[in-house]
Amino acid sequence: EVVLTQSPATLSLSPGAGATLSCRASQSVRSVTLAWYQQRRGQAPRLLIYATSSRATGVPDRFSGSGSGTDFTLTISGLQPEDSAMYYCQQCDTSSLVTFGGGTSVEIE
Amino acid sequence: QLHLQESGPGLVKPLETLSLTCTVSGDSITTGSHWWGWFRRPPGKGLEWIGNIYFTGTTRYNPSLKSRVTISLDTSKNQFFLRLTSVTAADTAEYYCARRESTNDFFSGYWGYYFDYWGPGSLVTVSS
């Protein structure tokens, strides 16, 4: 079973700044199997990125994903107040087992 | 536009069974193009996958919950269901249903899966 470790646990940044969120897998995973979600307080998760770097429909281009093997990154440029949320990476391959990282909380101050 | 909606009791007593329904509109769960899943987020904790179901009734469960979970469906009502037995306070959470989408890497031929549509969530509290 793949274990995903996200860091940092919390990011506190100013509007307009950039954020780099890390997701590390316990073993090498295919890039096509890695996705990122945003969950604002009181809302359902929202798909941001799938297949490591493909933006979901309607996601602003300030969100971008990259990585390979065991190390993956979600980058948010030009942070907006509405970007305050928890961010999760998720992995699922043909085993059909789904794993999430522990999440990174992004606070815009 | 695809819409998912969770429904069910908001309060369940310890050791009883939690039952939730996910009603899907805007897409048929029998098209065979997607799996359908359940998730939860306990207070102060992260997202946890519970399990998935295909229109044939084939299921996949989180190994940590497998002994207590059953996911089923009613194709005539375009609904799928979650049952979690012998609940404790640790099962208190916001529960979500979602649709699983797939994508293929053309060069490697490998498949990846992610969840593109989610219900708004249903808070279930386990308490006597």
C-alpha cells in the first residue's frame, strides 16, 4: 500500500505570495495516478489537478502540479484569499486502492 | 450537470449501523464509465477513502474498514449506499460520495483514477 506524506502541515502566507506544497510517496508511483484536491472549510473536496499536472475544468492557471517517482508538488502562484483551504494529494492505480496524504493547511493572512 | 447528494440520519448510537444514501442526478450509474465512491473526514483529521462500487456491484474497500463496510446500489433509483456496522465515536465524520474518473497515459498505457464530482457531505455523529 502506498503511503503519501504531505509537507508542510501548515503554510501561512500573504495574498499575492506563492506556495509550494509537497507530497512524497512511500514507493515510486506512476505520474498518471497522482491527483490534488482543495477543501475549503465547510465544503466538499474539489478536484484541482489529476495525472500530476493536468488542471481540472474551471481551475485557475495559478494552480500547477509537477513531479515524478516519489516526489510531487502543487504550486499556487499569486495566492488569493479564497485559496485558504486544506490541500490533499491522492493516489489511485489499477489496484483500485485509494490513498490520501495527511493534508496541508494553507492560511492566507 | 452531474449532481450527487448524500442523505441519512445525522445521529447514530454506538454499536449500531450507519446507513447513508447517495442520489446521483445528471448521469446514470449504469453507464459503466465510472465507479462511485464513499469518503469521510473526521473532525480535525484528513480525508479517508471508504470504498468504491461499480454498476455491476463489484466493490473495493479500504482494508482498514473492510470488515465493517458494505457498499451497494439500486440502479432503478440511480442511488448507491453505505453501511458501516458497529460504529463508535471514531466514526463521527462528514461523509461524502463522489464519482471516480479515469485517465490513461498514452505512452506507458498506465491508468490513473481520481474523483471529479462530489456531494456536499453529510455529517454523522455517533453518540448515545
